[in-house]
Amino acid sequence: MTFFMPTAVNQKLDHLFRHEYGKLVSMFANKYSPELIDTIEDAVQESLYKAAKLWSFQPMPDNPSAWLYRVANNQIIDYLRKDNRSVSYDLAISTNHIEEEENVLPEERAIVDDQLRMIFACCHPTMKPTEQLMLSLKLLCGLSVKEIARAFLKQEEATKRAITRAKVKFREEVGELKVPIGADLEQRLEAVLQVIYLLFNEGYKATEGNQLIKQELCEEAIRLAFLLTNEPSCDNGELKALISMMLLKAARFPARIDEAGNLLTLEKQDRTKYDEDHIKWGWQFLHDSSKFEGSSVYQLEAAISCYYTTAASHEKTNWKAILSLYDTLVKLKPVPVVQMSRVLVLSKVKGASFALNEMEGLEEIINGNQSFLALKADLYAEIGDWSAARVHLQKSISQALNITERRFLEKKLQSWIGK
Amino acid sequence: MQKYLYLFRGGDARMAEMSPAEVEAHMDEWRVWMEGLAEKGQLIDGLPLKAEGKQVSKGGSVVTDGPFAEGAEIVGGYLMVNATSLEEATEMSKGCPILDAEDGHVEVRGIADM
């Protein structure tokens, strides 16, 4: 039972400092207390500066983690001494002898366990989902406030406030770090998977922003999910299905951006660029997830991704199979994005007018949804009703959230004028 | 060939604002610069200096803690290099990543050869 992650998937995660940050913060939060999170973060940050200065001049030691652990740990002990907190944390710093031992990096398995407990702590039920998401990125993945703000296209100040709020709850509510058991586990695991799912989707969303950092969000989501596979009580069908879905979607990353840095939609992607290892492992995890009872939302989404990613070409996509998966999914999860995707697939199977008819029952959702309106415009264009197409496209433009989207739609509208 | 000493000052304030990923990227810039010097056989030795230290004066009767200077004036590290002239040594120093920081600077000094 060691930390497992396919090498082919893992090799892209070359972020030593960021990941060391997350590992060390988790280890010290376990070793000392979640209450000390600010001190812990400062100490870990400080150890990274020291390391960077030293390793600029001389080669990195064979075990950089052990070096960082020792330096950060000493820093925390210094702080506790100065602050006279040694009474409450005397176990950790009572004698020099223990201190020596305390400076030895724990074994791999213990480090994995520390991070597992930390995942559950960051997804504590007193926090809102966005707070859970941001806190996980900060404490487990080592992203700075600035980087998180950039990834979510949010103001730095607002992000900082959300993280500060989450940290107050982390300090005051979390208490002892542990992986919950029994009925508690079920509920908390659901929240954890949800956070990983949101994290992945935030990175995968086709919106403007730094693509590199968005891709990193996806990689972090996958990494956290793989961490969970180390805990037998968490390693269920839903987790496997979630991993499968993420791998199958992430397989498309190399084909998603053209040379000019523009995002390409599915039909324009060069499928030979899809990452075969991701597909292979995604397939494997989908297969493994089916050994568990019942079918989850994640499993349906993984199966849909699987059909999309493994189709020989966009035209040869098995739309019928995808539609039947969406028919089930829309019942389990009747949210706009699922309904819209289903309508799109429906139009591929039964034609645009059939899909437009189907949309009549969804007016309320469509009118407030920019991409739904754009789809409706496309379907009208497909059946040759250009005036209806233009009206809907205009409505969609008025709701576009960002400049890239608006430009894309306006360009389309121009090409529709006079038709 | 003559030996020259680079004394590095400043840059710490900027580093304190960096995320772990940025710290790592910064370290890589230094490493690339130093490897460039090493490949040309111009790098002799160098290390960072710790912030804490002692000042000894008055014939050894007065010992105080630490460098007195402001953050940007404290020598944070040194490097010894080979160069044919002070001009070349100065030119070489311009690639140093510490210069990316507003308060970062390099002092270039020839080492007296008796």
C-alpha cells in the first residue's frame, strides 16, 4: 500500500517546491495543530527561500524534502519557544533528544496519511465549497493567493478574503486531523470528491485566462484523487470513476490549444495528439469502477468522456451511446450544463429541429444561460431559420461573461448577417 | 585571467512575496546563470550568506549582533569568478537574476593579486 500514481501521468507534475509546500504544511498541521496553520505556512515558506538561496549556488541535496523538513521544523520550534507556547506543545520540543528525532523526515506512507487527513480538513463542512476549493489549493497544492485568483479569474483581494475566512474555520473548527469513519466518512467523502470535481472543471473550463495555470488545476485535482486511492475506505467506485473522467478529459490537453494559443473545440482537435497513457489509465479506472455496485454521476460522465475521447473522429463519435448516457445523467443531475450537453447530442442523433422542440420545455433555464442561447442560435442556423438564429445569438452576446467569448460570438454574428 | 568578487545585495523583499512555484523558478534562473559561467570556466566559488552574524570592533572588546545595515544593504551572498578585465567581469554580472529585483545589486571587485 504505497502511494500509487501511474508514472506516465505523474511525470508531468514537475513542481517540486509547490508540492513540497503542500506536503510540509500537511505534515506539520498533523504534527503540531491546525491552530498553528499560519506559523506553519510561514515556516515552510521561509524554508523554501533558504533552500532556493542555497541551491542557487550549489547542487540540491539528494533528499531535498528532508532538508526542507528539518529547516521548517526548527523554525516552528523556535517560534513556539519564543512565544512561550512550549507548555501546550511540550511533547514536540521537550528534550534535545526528541528534537533530533523530530527532525527526521517521516516515512512515505506517513506523509501520504498526513495529506489524506489534510484533504478532509480542507473540506470541513463548516466551509462553503469555494472556500474548500481555495483552501485546498493553498494548503495542499501550494498555490499562492495571487495564483489562485488568476486561476479563478477573481480579484486578488476577494480571493484573499475568502481564504482568510476559510482559514479561521480551519483553525477553530477542524480540531484533530483525521479521516472520518462510518457514516461520517460517506458524507465527507462526497464533499471531497465534489471539491476535486469542481477543481478539475475549473481548470478544464474553456474560458480565457492563463491556460497553463488552468491545466495545473486539473493536474492537482488528479493528484489529490490519486492520494485518496491510498485510503481503502475512500477507494470506492465513485473515486475510480472520477479519476477515470479526469484522465479521459485531460488526455485531450495536448490537442486543445492551437499554435496561436487559441482554444480548439472538440471537432477541430487533432486526435493523434491525445495522450495515450491518460486514455489507457482512464479506461482502466472506468473498468475498475464498474466492479462496484450502482452507477454514479461520475461514472456516467466518465463513460461520456470515454466515448468522446476514443472516437476515431468527431464525425464517428457514437452519439447514440452518448445520448443514452445523458438521458440517465439528466435525471440524476438536472443542471443546465447537463441539459444543454444533452440537447447538443440529441441534435446530432435526431436533428436540429427535434432538439429545438425539446428545448421548449427548458425556456426558463435557457434565457439566463449564455452558452445555451448560443447553442439554440446554432440549431436555428442549422435548419436555416437565420432571423431566429441571429436573435438568439444577440441575446447570447449580451450575456457573454468575458471578452474572448464575446469576440468569438460577435464574429459569428457578422458572418450570419445577410443570410 | 584575474579573479573578481561579486557581492550581492538586496532582492529579499521581492522573494518574500513569491509563491513556492515562483521561488523555484527564481532558483532555476540563478542556476542557469551560474551554469553558464561554469561552462566557460569562469566560475570559481560562491555561496549565500546567512542574515545573522556578529560585528567585532574596538580591538575585540565590542561584539554586537548582526550586520547593522538595512535589508537591501546587507551582503546576501558572494561569487568568485575569473575574467580578463574589470570590464568583462562587470559585463558578466549583468546576467545575474538579482538585478531583476528593484533593490537588487551586484558589487564587482577585483581581487588583489600580490
